[in-house]
Amino acid sequence: MDDCQRLTDTVERFSQFIDGFPASALMEQDWGPREVLAHLVYHHEVYVMLVVGLLSGQPVAPPQGRFSDLNAAAVAASRGIPTPELVARLRQANQRLVQLYREHDPAAIIVEIKAGAKPRTLAKLLPEAEAHIRNHLQKLRRAAKAADRQQRTGR
């Protein structure tokens, strides 16, 4: 399986996981499933914006600040946006990112995902993005299982 397919499969598994939550479980929290989704949407959309800017000859300045501050801003910006819309945006950004990867030489596209971060090629960024989403999915699944177990046992 190539990096594009692996990323797409992971995005789809994550999206289906979020789609499987009842609305009550997706209420806004400090850092729950919905907030993780907003964080992933933000990063995927930034990756697309950076690559498109570079390819068009109009490079976009990478986001500035600490990742924790960028994540908090992404979550705040997502407030009031319906969860299905965020899921659709993640899928759409992923589709565009994969398209850019396949249409261009991913080893020749170098982006800085945040001001001061080590520049990386799109060829390296795709597997990193997949691992990032997969790790969040694993954490959310563990938390959901623990919550379910606690609810069933009362502990």
C-alpha cells in the first residue's frame, strides 16, 4: 500500500469513528473527539494551503506560534461548525493533498508546516500526517472503551 492510500484509509477510519459517535458524545469539550477532529482539519488544510502556495509560485507564510496555541485557535475557530461539516472538510483536504502528491514530485515539494519547524518534503509529510491521525484515533478509541467500561461497571 502506498503512502497516499495509507493516509486516505486512516482519514476514512478516523472519519467513520467520529461519524459513529452520538451527537451527545461530540459536545464541545476541552479536548474531546470533536476538538481532535478540528485540530486535524486545521493541519490538513494548512498542508494543502502551503503546498498550493508553493506550487503556484506564491508561497504562503507558515503559521506562527507554538503548536499548542495553533491547536487552541483551531478548536476555537471550529466552535459552532457542525461536526459533519468538519468531517467533510477533513476528507476534502485529504483528497486535495493526495491529488497534489500524485500530480507533482513529492520529494521536490518542501514545506515548513509552522514557522521555525524543520522543513520537510511532501513525501515525508504524508506518512507523518498519517501517523498523526492514526495516533489520535488510537487514543480516542482507548478513551471511548474506558468510558464505556466505566459506564457499564460504575467504576
